[in-house]
Amino acid sequence: MARLVTEWVKVTDDVSIIACASGEVWFHTPGGAKEKVDPFATPMTGVGAMGSTVGLLDGAINLGFAEIEKRLARPDLTLAGYIVALVGAYHTSVHTPQNLRCAANRFNELGRPEVAAYLEERAREETGHDRLALKDLRALGVPGERLVAKFVPEGIKPLCKRFDDLCAQDYPIGCIGYSYCLERIAALKDKTDIEKVRTLCRDGVDATRFLRSHSSLGSEASHVEETIAFVASLPANDRISVVQETYESALIMAEGYNHELLKSEAEMLEEIRQAIGEELPCSRGSVPWDAEERGTRPAA
């Protein structure tokens, strides 16, 4: 008979996430109960399971995005918006390998070779992803190196700092929760998202290298599955920390991404112009730069 596993993690003062190996997930608030009679006030100590672990991790992301969901910006994709997104992608990936190796070294020092090996493998897999973003920028006719050197989107800065800080901690287990949050969100992107970007590009231009790699068409789905299996194998105190950080990272990610999405087209174009010191070769962010030459410019 399969063992029955229930896991729970308190992620805020008022909310615990509870998940069963069968896949059921719910959010628990103690209400007026005293802490001593709240069955989920005491941290879990048992073993993990795939079904309950994914419930906790995804529940943490959903909870992190819940507060912003009603005011989450959903603008139409534009070329300027995509350029800003690529710059953000560069900055969230450029230091990932070295950060993960730093965390891996610490776990080796702590006598946790299994965690170190997991992080080292992740570092190898993430190496070079920043260059994909630069290639996409160059494909769009943007001086990518100059742009990323001068411009870090405001909404991305807290996310980058969070990862830097997590990997430098004495016990950096939280970096796994951060990574899971970003990979799980990326894995939601599909072929439709990639096609939307292609409509902004001139014929023959491929500016979706980073997006393809960080989508359901790339390696993100397998990374998500591997992370779930690994986290499920960890001791309970580690699983608790990973889930709590997944929630905290989701909060930061939701606020940061929404900050960027709320910008006007003019604001984004001005940020890019200031960074590269010149105007972009387009006057409308939602129109491909060579649209007039292709005879496809929309009617005014």
C-alpha cells in the first residue's frame, strides 16, 4: 500500500499551505484557534513525496501572486516591451552560474554533497543563457552589450538582489526555492507566446532564443520536474525553507514584473534611449521596425 503523506508549511503569520501526496492542496488559516490547538502550527517533520511537494511549491507561487492578481497589468506585447523583458532576462541569468556554484561550495563545506551536486548541475545547465538574451537583442538591431551595461529594469533589481543574497547565505537552501519559482513561471510559456514575439520581428529574424529555452518548449519543464523530485527527497526543515522562499520570491517577482508591465510605451523607449544614447529605429513599439518597408504599417 502506498504511504499516505501530508505536508504543510507556514508561509505567513496567518497562512499555512497543506498538500497531500494525492495532489490535493489547500490554504489553512487558524482563525480564532489558539496556537496550541492548531494542528499545523508545529513544523512538519516527516518525509516528503512528489505529489505533496509540488502542491506546496506551486501553492506558494499561487499565494505569492494572489494579492497582485486583480491589479496585474496585462498589456499587449510590443517590441519595446520585449526588449525590456530581454534586458531583464539577461540580468536574472548573467550571475546565475556563479551564484549557484557559490552555494554549492558552501554545501560541500557543510557536508551536504547531494545538495552541492544538484546545484553544480544546475550551474552547468544555466551557463550561457545570458548570451542567448544578448543574441536576441542583437537580432533586433539593438546594441545588447551597451544596453545591459547601462540599464537594469527597476522591477528586476529586487529579484536579482534576492538571488545574490540567498546564494551568499551561510545555509543557502533558499536559492532552490527562488530558482523553482522562476523556472515554474517560465515553463508556463508556450508556442503561442513565442509566435507573438515573432510577429514583431522582420522576416528571417530569430529573436526568441532565450524565450524558447525558458518555456515549455525548452528545458524548463524537465528542470521543474527534477527540482520537485529533489526537494521531495530533502529533510523536512529544508523542504520548509525551500517552500517559504518560493513564496517570498513569488511576491518579489509579481511586484517587479507588474512594475515593468505598468510602464507606458514612451517610458520604456526613453529608458532604452538613455541607456544606448540614441533613438531606436522605430516610432511605434507595437509595430515591427521595418513594417513600413514591408507595406504592413497599420492605418493611422
